[in-house]
Amino acid sequence: MKIIVAGQGAFGVKHLEAIQKIEGVEVASLAGGSPDSTKAVAERFNIPHWTTDLGEALAQPGVEAAILATPTGLHAAQSIQCLEAGKHVQVEIPMADNLADSKRLLAAAVKSGKIAMAGHTRRFNPSHQWIHNKIKARELKVQQMDVQTYFCRRTNMNALGQPRSWTDHLLWHHACHTVDLFQYQTGETACVARGVQGPMHKDLGIAMDMSIQMKVPGGAICTLSLSFNNDGPLGTFFRYICDNGSYIARYDDLFDGKEQPIDVSGVDVSMNGIELQDREFFAAIREGREPNASVQQTIAAMRTLDAIEKSLA
């Protein structure tokens, strides 16, 4: 299968590293935002063609699909461009930074008949998969999820410590992970979704601190705290409070409520959530089926984010 990757930054590299571990997939082109860095990443991963024009990458012979790890503001338009070019697409989270563009992407996906998947990695992390499997087996039921998403982003830098060409967002990016995961794990859409935010950053123009509350009709609740001001351990930490135990998930690792590690190495074929996410995308293409975390499934998270945004106003 020939694919292209768009985005030469931190997450583009994560996908390229993951693809190296997946047989039967060839990256035919890398489309990046700047010539020098795009060329350097293409050479590092032995990609035969690179460009700063997404259309040129999509036009390479034999290309079937695209993975987009580009700035958030480009996600919806570029995904639609891929679909209209007849390519399957996986777009990194979030599919868009507003509900209207998310709906446009959904409509384009339905019209095209191609696979459109959003990069909701938490669905694929072995830690969260372990919980999900227990829920499906009716061995666990979520009572509450308590989630902390903490970074120190007082300047506009990416995960590699390099200057960003775009501005990250607590609600439409980082909260999107938890909103979708909460609804995925409970199997319900939030009937209560509200938030409050702290002061706006004088230069970045975004809120640097936020608190979100959600509840689903079945009664489970979620409390999410987010900050770009945190000077301490960085990342997202999930506490599941269930009817049969408590669990703490830190990306691909899982612990019980007493911080004892739980072996999740047998949950899937890899311990890398992004690799598992990419494997699902390629498998869905080969098998002609809807993938887990399709745009059709994850549009529910975008509707909940829109409700939270309205509550902030």
C-alpha cells in the first residue's frame, strides 16, 4: 500500500516511526511546511519524494491514502482535499477546530465513499484498550473519570521544543482526547457538558487553564483539568473510578488504584498507541470496513466540544 504523510513535525515523525514497524506499507511522499525540514525528515526515513504541496504528494503514482499530521487549522480542508482526490485519509486529532468544519468533513467522507479516520489515539493505547475490554465483558462500569492534562506552553513550542507555526488549544485539541474517550468508554454521549476557563494569554490569545465537567445519561461523570501553565510532570493522566476497582492510565501504561502496574503487553500486537492507530487505518482500507475512530464515530466528540465552547461564552 502506497501512502503519503503530511507534516514533518513531531507527530509526523511519530507516524513515520510507527509505519516503519508495519509491513506492506510504503511512504511514497512527505508533504511538509518548510523545504529544509521536510527534506531532512524525508532523507531520515528514506522517503523517495518530498514536497511542500499536498496536491503534488497526493498525485504521486499509486498513492491510496494519506495521514495528516499538519497544523490543526488545516485539518478539515486538507482532509476534504484528500477525499476529493479519491484517497483514504487519517487526520490527526482534532479533525477540525470547530463543529461547522467537522460537519463539512463528515459530509465529504460520506460523499466520497472513502475511509476517513480521526487520530483518537486514546482508543488505541493498550491501557485504555484493557479498560474497554473489561467494560465490553461487563466486568467493569465507569462511575467517574478524573483526568489531568498538564503542559507548560507559555511560549509557542511543539513537543520537540521547536517553534510552532500555529497555536495549540486546550479545548479543541487536548480536551478532544478526553471528551471522545469518556463517551467511548461509557458508550454514551454527554448530556451535561460545560466548562470554565482562566485568563487569556496576552500573546497567544488562548486560555491557559480550563476545567470541564461532563455527565452521560447513565450517570457516569468526568472531571477534566487542563493547563498550559503547569511546571511539573507533563502529559495526561487518567483515573478511572469503577464499580470494580480504580485504575490509572498514563498513555500506554496502566496501574491499579494503589499504583501497582498492570501487564497490558498482551492486549494488542504493540505497546505503541500511534502504531496501533495506524495499523487500524491500514487494516480498514484493506478490509473495506469502517475503522475504529472514524469521522462518523468521532463527530460526537466535536458536538460535545461545541457545547462546552458555548458554555465558556
